[in-house]
Amino acid sequence: MTHLPGGLREDGPDASEAPHIGLLTQVMTQTLDQDYAAVARRRDPQVPDPSPRWRIGALSVLLVFGLMLGVSALTTDQEQPLIAAERAELIEQIEAGQSKLADQQQQLAALSDEVARMQSRLAAELTDDRLLSNRLTALGVAAGTIGVTGPGVVVTVDDARYTGEESGGVVLDTDLQLLVNGLWEAGAEAVSIDDHRLTSLTSIRLAGEAITVDYRSLAPPYVIEATGDPDTMPARLLETRGGQFWLDLKTNYGVQFEIVAKSQVSIPADLRDHLLYAAPRRAT
Amino acid sequence: MIAAFGLALGVLAGLLMEPSIPEALAPYLPIAVVAAMDAVFGGLRAHLDGVFDDKVFVISFVSNVLIAATIVYLGDQLGVGGQLSTGVIVVLGIRIFSNVAAIRRHVFHA
């Protein structure tokens, strides 16, 4: 509805409200059939009852009205138990649904509890797994079954160069063994000679004229790589018996002995990563 | 007096004989009863006003019942049966109230 200036409505007050007032007023005021008044006006006051037939009709109408009242009262009365039964059934259904809902909510709570428990167990297992795998890694590094990379030192040794008049010193297997032991003492975590990983099963031997590491012959110069603290390892190596021995060798026999600290050395895994004969003894 | 007797007889007959209403007409009985009440109270008021006429009473009763039932029937067919029932009952209820008020004025002179 559009409000125009001055409070006038577009369709005007008379057009919209007058008929409504009229209708309501009519309903409220003309409650009696106007026929009564019309017939009363027409009627001759001298004749008391012009139509006895209609008197009987009126009586039968009242009878019918009474019948209708009785029947509808009866019907309503009869329907009441049905309605009550339906209502009771609905209430029952609602209660059943509510109890089912409560059950399911309880189940849900139990299940979410279980989920939380399983999650915490999973987290614990994951932690265990991680610990286990860390331990496995550490053991693998120690056992030599895992290749490693990291800061360390590279020690290069070689036979003495020919100077012409005398034959210089030749690096022997025991020399290398001493050197490697010195490296272990100096804190090496993994050691390789010419890319052969040294493990507790690796041999360093002299076979004929060549040094073999793990039964593979090597030729000089020998490059020994070890992971460890590159700042302290060279000094610590020289303090060991192997380091002292090699300083002597260098001084007295002219063999080459060079220690270089590196920020990155790469040491392969020992290819033989299983035991041939030994089996772990089971604790009983 | 005779009228009240006829009414009571009808009620008793309805309660005791338990006449069965056809299933199709059952929904229109309540509205027919309300329409009949309007005619009956109108008749009673006319009687107290001194203008009662048997013929007018019979015709108004029958036409009231038939019109009310027909309106609701048509409403049911058109899908607005509930709303039309409400409308019919509002109008008839207002008339019944007014007539009863007039009757009350006659009986208690207040």
C-alpha cells in the first residue's frame, strides 16, 4: 500500500473499508431471518394460526434437530476411544523413537570413546614404531647395513713415492688396521676404505702384494672416509696410537698420510647385510 | 413446552437408536448441527419476540442445514473445505451469539 502525503491512502478510506463494515454490521445485527418480520407483518392478527400443518412440520424439524444432536454427540463419543487410541499409539511411537535415539546416542558416545582410545593407542604405537625405527637406524648404522652421509674426514694414504736410490715404505694391512682403529677411537661412526664399508665382519688383510678389504683387492692410494665431527676428529686421530704410528711412518718411511675434514662424506652400506651361520638365540 | 418435548425426544431417539449415518454424509453432520442450532435459536428468539411462524422456521431450518452442508461439500471438492467450514462456523457462531443474547434479554429482562 502506498502512503501518500497527508495520510491519504491510494484507494481511499471509503472504497476499502465501507463494505467490510457493512458486511460485519449485517452479520452482527440482522441475526434473525427477516422472513419472521415479513410474515408477521402480513399476518392477520385475527386468525390465530393459519397453518396447523406447519406446526407439525416445525415439531418434526425439532425432532430431527434433536436426532442430529444425539447422533453427533454419539458419533463424537464413539470416535473418542479411537482418537485416544491413535494418540496413545503416537505417544508410544514417540517414546520408542526417543528411547531408540537415547540408545543410539549412548552407542555413539561409546563408539567415540573407543575411537579416542584407539587413536591414543595408535599414537602410542606410532611413537613406538618411530622409536623402533630410530633404534633400527642406529643399529643399522652401527652394523653397517645402512649407507650414511654426513660431515667427517677423508684420510688418504699411499705408498712412499720412488725417490730413485731407495725403495720407500709400503702401506701394510696392519698399518691400515691401526689407522682404522684410530679412527674408531677418534669417534668415527662409520668408516669405509675405497668405498668398502667397514663392519665388525670386515677383514683387512694382505694377500700377495695387495691389501684386501672384505676379500676385495685394493690398490693404493687408499682413501679412508669416516663420519664424525670434522672439527675435532683430525686432532683426536693424531692423538691415538694409530695416528702416532702413522706420523712415525710418514716421517721415517715417507708414506703419504693426509687428513682432510669434509662437510659431506658419503659411506655406502655393507652389501652383505645378513649373517650366514649365526642365528639369534631366543630368550627362554 | 411441546417443542422442548420434541427436542428431548429427538435427542433420546438419537442416543438410543444409534442410527447409522452414511459414511459420505458423516463429515457434514457437525456443520449441519451448527446451522440447525442457528435456525433453532432464531426460531426461539422469534417466538419470544412474538413473530414466530412455523413455516418460516421449517424453511429456515432446512435451508440453513442444506446451505451449510453444501458450502462445506463444495469447499471439500475445491480443496478449501477447512477454510470454508471455519467461515461458515464463524458467521453462524456470531448469529447464534446475537440470538442467544436477545433471548437472554427476553428471559432475564437484562
